[in-house]
Amino acid sequence: MAGIIQTLHNPILTLCFEVPRQQCVVYLDLKREECVNLFPAGRVYSQAFHLGGHGFFLSAHCNMDQQSSFHCFGLFLGMQEKGSVSFAVDYEFSARSKQTEGYHSKYKGNYTFTGGKVVGYRNLFAVPWTSFMAEDSAYFINGILHLRAELTVKK
């Protein structure tokens, strides 16, 4: 069903490090069919993962680009805890492409989370939804969209 919020929690691969800084690298793969089902306003969530004693999740969305008025793919990082907790994180979203099959940085920033907030990028690939989902899209390798989020606790 198009536009339905999917409550399935997609599995992730998580690598966490404690030294020299608390860091977590999260890999999320989405099938083309899962992305098709996001249109026009759906979202899908990853399994929860932990960094610095706090629970986080990734969510992929089909959004309306606020400036250009077209649908696009967005990726967001959310903190599970509600309340007055404050936690600062540097983050970077990357995706694999067919050209090199390696991960390429798409968006990076830093954010101080307060309980229950999310941060991310509404148009991760800077293209309309139709270009993102096209048969010749650079982002689907054998029908899979490979996403990565690197999170580092700010000191």
C-alpha cells in the first residue's frame, strides 16, 4: 500500500567503537520494492541501535521537497528516548553507487538531540523521486539501496 507508514523494523549491521571516541557505523539496505512502497508519503524504520547509552534508529522517507515541490528520498536519524536528555552527535549519511560501488558521502552535520527528536536530510540524493527510482538509477545495485550512517559522540 503506497504511502503507509511501515512498522517493520528493517535489520541493520552495526559496528560500534569505544576508543578513541564513541562511534557507531550503521548499514541499512532497502530493496527497490520497499522504496516503491514509500511513495508518496511513507516511511520505513530500522532496528534500534545504541550509541553512548542512548537508543537510536534510522528512518527512510518519501518527502515533498519544500523548495521544488517534487517527491524525493529522505534519510533521518532519530533518538528513541523522550524527555530532557541532551546528547551531541556528529553524523554522516552515505550511499553506494553503481559507478564505483563504494560509499559516497551525501550529507553530514552535527546535532544535539533532546529526547524524541530526529535530524536528517529531506532530499538525500538531490534528485526527484522519479529519477531516484528510475531503472537506470545510480543508487540501486542489483535492486538494493545501500545506506550507511556514521555517528560519533561529540566531546
